[in-house]
Amino acid sequence: MLIFVMHLLGDASSPYIIGEISDFFRDGADDNLTQWVSLRNALMLTPFVAALGGAAFLFAAMFIIQDRRRAEETIESMKISNDIGLYEKI
């Protein structure tokens, strides 16, 4: 399901989005040079978005160790409280 959503949002919709951006840059001009330049400018968005995604990944990676420790501590505290609760019932 996740792969389907990724392809739906990325592979299926990206040509449409690039086309809309290219049409925005073209601004009604019909000569071939303007069409090529507008498509080139629209395609330059791809590396920019990839760089933003990489930056977001690196930002999230700074917190992964801290978050994992917190999650493990929470799980351990839940196990301890569950064990205490079982012993109290006996």
C-alpha cells in the first residue's frame, strides 16, 4: 500500500505538476525557444525538491538516537508497571 501511495503521489502526478509549472513559466508564448526554456525551468524544480528532502532526512537523523532511547525507556517502564500490576493482583 505504501508503494502504491508513493507512486501515486510521485510518479503519477509529477508529469502533470511539471507541465503546470512549465505552462506558468511560458505565460502564453508559443515559440519553441520559450517552450523549451519554460520546460527546462520547470524541470529544475526536481533537484531542488530532492535537496529539500535530503535536508529533511538529515534533520530527522539528528534526533533518531534520542527518540529511540526515549521509546525504549517508555517500553521498559510500561513492562515494569505491568509486572507490578500483575504481582499486586496475586
